[in-house]
Amino acid sequence: MMAQKIRVGLIGFGISGQVFHAPVMRSIADLELVKITARKAEQKIIVSEKYPTALAVDHADEILNDDSIDLVVIATSNDMHYPFAKQALLAGKHVVVEKPFTNTSEQADELIALAKESGKILSVYHNLRFNSDFRTIKEVIKDERLGQIKNFEVRYDRFRNHLRPGAWREDNLPGSGIFYDLGAHLIDQTLQLFGRPNAVFADLTIQRPGAGAIDNFELLLYYPEMRVSLKGGMLAKEPTPRYTVFALNGNFLKNGVDPQEELLRAGAFPDEDPNWGKEDPAIYGKLNLLWNGEDIEETVTSKLGSYPDYYQNIADAILGKTPLIVTAEQGRDVIRIIELGIQSQAERRVISLDNELIGY
């Protein structure tokens, strides 16, 4: 029998664990964070100060071998997602894996099969589905006033023209680079909006001196009546539009970014902020239409963002109240498109998907 609360062990307490998981889980009444891997002295201090009911442990095995833990959250470097998820499932735990789900679709398929055999929840932390900007773009598209969409462009840019010392994401390692890191979010969002594409083409490059992993990408997704362009880079000092929609009746442009990451990095907790996830009106999107022969320009009020909604759904799914919002199959399909994008870059051609996707 499960305890009154779902007992959670968090493996990985770097930026991902500290910023995107622990403070968000804290706001969910059904979850109790009881163990966190924290080897460094400064990490142990953070655990004791911010999560006094959780025990800081040195090794993942202290979580994986704890029979009282119901849910394991894996927020490690990408190379450890698969082995830790496999161990957790074999130990009879429910599992949440930070995105990208795995480094290969073969690994993802194995984890999906294990989860089905054990009857456990397996999900991927595609938290950007719960951003204010993405929730807004969904509503704008659903409204249908734009008419048939012909081009959909999304950018996820940053500016850092130097390499960060000791950053594994910038080394030439499996699963490294921003195509896996940032591209995974944009691919997931696109699949949510438009479903399965027919084909992909990718242009993947390394632009910064000394970088060992992809730091600039453009991925084209081909649909029967539409083209999607997903881009990301590390040399965008001037802010770029996040979403641009070109449709038969007009356009929608969305600048700015969801405020949640900045708040979390500053140490805020969602359950302590009544305005959590609310955008500054200065970055609301602009709708520009030709409607019944008239030019119409509207500012579109952004929806609230809420990363806690992800973890509330995890708790509800474990308790049997609702289906998962983010399934492992969907996370696997993101990895498969990344693989096909890498193949496209290597072969310099458009790659057809055929029956490559299983979650859409």
C-alpha cells in the first residue's frame, strides 16, 4: 500500500534538480521529497535549508534501494538518464526523467517496455508544454481565425560566446549539445500542436571556437500543407521572436519568454507566489489579421504558465485519477526525430519518417 503521500527520491541536484524539479515538487501536496543525492557541501546546505524534511544522500543507490520510495526523479547528465531509469523501474518505482528522455530511441523503447511490464508510471519532464507562451500559442491556433497555417517558426536562443568550464553539455559526448537540450523542447511542442510530420531536414553546426558539441541548429519538419522551422543558437545577443505564425488570414508574433525559469533560478517557490506564471503585458503576443476585408491588430493576453501542473498530473496519474499528460512514448518520439535530424545532417538530405513515431 502506498503511504498517504507519494514519497519521492531525486537523483541529481545540479541546476536541473535545484531549479526545475525540487522547488516545483514542493508545491504539490501529494508529493513528499524525502531523499536527494547531494554530494557537494554546498548542495547539502541547500537541501538542509530549503528541504528540511529531505535527507541528502551521497549515492543514487540509497534512493533506488529504498523500498519506501514510490517515485524516482532523474535530473542527472543525459548519459545517466537511461541507466538510472532502468534501475528505478526494475526496483519497482514510478519514474520521471529529465528531458531529453534518453540518448537513443532504442534505449527509450527498452524503458517503455519495462514500465509496461512493471505497471509503473514513466514520464519525461517536457516542462515547456506548461509555459505561458506555449499555452498561448495553442489557444491562438485553436481559435482558427488565422486560417490555414503555412509556416510556423520557433526559436530558442541564448547568448554565450564562450565555453562554460566543466560543462558536459558542450563536450563531444552522446546526448550533448543544444539540439538535444533545447531542440528537444521545440520538437515536443511542435508534435503537440501538429502531430506527426512526414519528413525532416536538419542543419547542425558548431559555431563557437573550441566547442565540441552542436551549438546551432535548424530543423525543418514537413507537413502536407505546412513547413515548421525550429531554430536555436548560442550567439543571439539581440532577443529574437519566440514564435511566428504565417497563415492565410494573417500572422501571430510572440516575443519574450515565460517567467518561470527566471523566478526559479532566483530561488522562488511556486507555492509562495499568487501570481506565479503570469507574464509581463509588455511581451504579450500580437495578432495581425485581414478579417472580412478589414485589417485587425490585437494584443493577445498570455495564459498563465505553471510547471506545478506537470507534477500534479504525475501525482494524479500515480494515484489512478487521470492519464499522463507527458507520456514516455511521446518523449521517445522526440529522441527519434533528433536521431533522424542527425542522420539528415550526415547525409545532407531530407529523411522520411514513415512509421517512425509511436506516441502520436
